[in-house]
Amino acid sequence: MSQFKAVTIRKDEAGVQSVGFATLADEDLMPGDVTVRVERSTVNYKDGLAVTGRAPVVRRFPMVPGVDGVGVVEESASDLYAVGDRVLINGWGIGETHCGAWAERARWKSEWLLPMPAGFTSDEAMAIGTAGYTAMLAVLALERHDIRPSSGPVLVTGASGGLGSIAVTLLADLGYHVVASTGRPEQADYLKELGAAEIIDRAELAAPGKALSRERWIGAIDAVGGQTLANVLSMIRYDGAVAACGNAGGLDLPATVAPFILRRITLYGIDSVYVPKAIRLVAWDRLDRDLDRAKLARATTRIPFASVIDAAREIVEGKVRGRLVVEIG
Ligand code: NDP
């Protein structure tokens, strides 16, 4: 394949961004030692930010978005991968500084790739994608803090989104009492099917609150940030912890130190993009062991490549439920 279809984000001389499908050639591929025929990708919130230009995610133009991909190695100058190997990629700046996976063909660095985890199909690996593997990184952070199912209830914010859906599923199946915060009451049945024991309205966490509020949860996985995260911190039980993963509700954090110094709580930062390979392998191994494939399928919608730009616009409007798998080729 010397020519291939890709989504590109371009910026003109006046700084105006445009997005569309383009036919690219091999000379458009960026430096790397492994060339991959992409089979599947996903739509993550970050892809939505890139496509809409709502946040400065893209730092090189033109850019092919898509922070997750699976595919088959077509050319390799690396000892790690041979032609025909199936590989997985999440993050490392693809879709931001290096062309990503919304293309039939991509060239990446071998150190960014993982061998396709044996326990997953391509569709399942992308149904998990960055959002799902980040949810597992957050679960691992709570476990490191020794938060166990018997410790008390755990909150998930942005619960019906991609990261939230996988976090609810993982925590519930591990035995935690999961409280799901959502702005979409019509998704209550869906969240209960994934394992949520209680549903709360995200409006409860949205207004400016007190420095310390009633202690409610021993832990939380937060996809929202902003005032929501500040309020969650004020409601965490003594010695509890929060894994801060996202900013769907804002990048700011209008909080006080009170919960830290009076309730000894901990705030863990979760990053999926530059996490070392060893930690990724642990997360994917735990996903293989702990994630219910039927619930994963329940949380997943497959979309054709042609719909990916529209889907990216919808995700930043909070209109996407669960995870989207993009059929590239
Ligand atoms: P989704 O859009 O699928 O999920 C976000 C959810 O947050 C929505 O479904 C909605 O849930 C809720 N939400 C949306 N807008 C608002 C708002 N204005 N106020 C409060 N809640 C809101 O995105 P992803 O699951 O892909 O990502 C979630 C977040 O995590 C994003 O901010 C993303 O950038 C971040 N992220 C970070 C990673 C990292 O490495 N740290 C990796 C992956 C994602 P509901 O309708 O149920 O309320």
C-alpha cells in the first residue's frame, strides 16, 4: 500500500484549524522503525479535544489524530517485532506530536508498541483503549493505597463515559461498592448493569462546596476535574484517596488543603501517555484477568472509519456512552 486513507488535522497560515479525510502516501509517514497496517482505533476524549481544537493537544501540523491503535506489522527494522506480528499502541504522543492511528497505515517507534495481549481480540483491546487502561491504572493506584472492597464505598465520576464505564466495571467486579456519578440519569440502568450499586446526580458535586463536607467515600476515580474534583476531595473519608484522571469538567482545581491536612487524604495523579512499559504490562495483564468481556461488550459501540470525526465532536459534548471502537481496516 503506497497510498492510504487518513484523517488529518491541518492549520492554515491564519491559524485556522480544519479536519478531514485525506489520501496520504508513504512519504507522509513520520520517522519510526515499525510500519503498521492499522486495523482498529478508538475515540478518546483527547481525540475530541484534538479534532475540535478545544485544547492544544496537537503540537505538530498536519497531524493524524488517534491516540490508540492495533494492527499488523508490515515493515520492521526492529529486533522486537517481525512482519506479521500483531501490536498495540496507547499514547506516547501519537495523535499529538507524532501521527496517530486514524489512518490505514502508520509508522511508530518499536519502544512505544506492546505485543497484542493474547487474551484480547483487536476489538476488545480497542474497546479498552487509553480510557480503559487508564481506568486500570487508577484502580492500581487505589490498591496501592490499600483501599480494599471492605474499606468502604468508592466513587466514579463521569461514570457513563469511556474511562468511567470501565472503572465502574472493574471496581464492581473486584467487589467494591461502587457509587457512579453521572449527568445522564437515563444511563442509570446501564451503569447498574456494569455493577454500580448507587447512582448519584453529578449536579450534587458541581456547585462550589465547603472545604470539608460530610465524609462519604474512601476512594474515588475522577474523570471530571474542576469543581467536581474539589468537592470530591472535601467528601473523602479519613485516610482515603482519589485518583485524578481527567478534565472533562475543567482543568482547574478550586480546592483547599483542608482534606489533606485534616483528613490525611491523598490525591494520586494518573497519566497514561508516558507511563513506562513495565507498568503498562501490569495494567494490561490485570485487565486480562479482571475485566468481564461481556460487560466490556455492553459498554462498546463499533463505528465505521467514516464516522470518526463526527464521533470526536460528540465526545467533547458528553454525548458518547462508554467506549467507541473505530473500524479502520
Ligand atoms: P468521555 O467523554 O467518554 O467521558 C467523560 C464523562 O465525563 C462524560 O461521559 C460525562 O459523564 C462526564 N462529563 C462530560 N462533561 C462534563 C462536565 N462538563 N461536567 C461534569 N461531567 C462531565 O471521555 P473519556 O472517558 O475518554 O475520558 C474521560 C476524561 O479522562 C477526559 O478528561 C480525558 O481527557 C481523561 N483521560 C485522561 C487520561 C490520562 O492519561 N490521565 C487517559 C484517558 C482519559 P456522565 O454523562 O456520566 O456525567
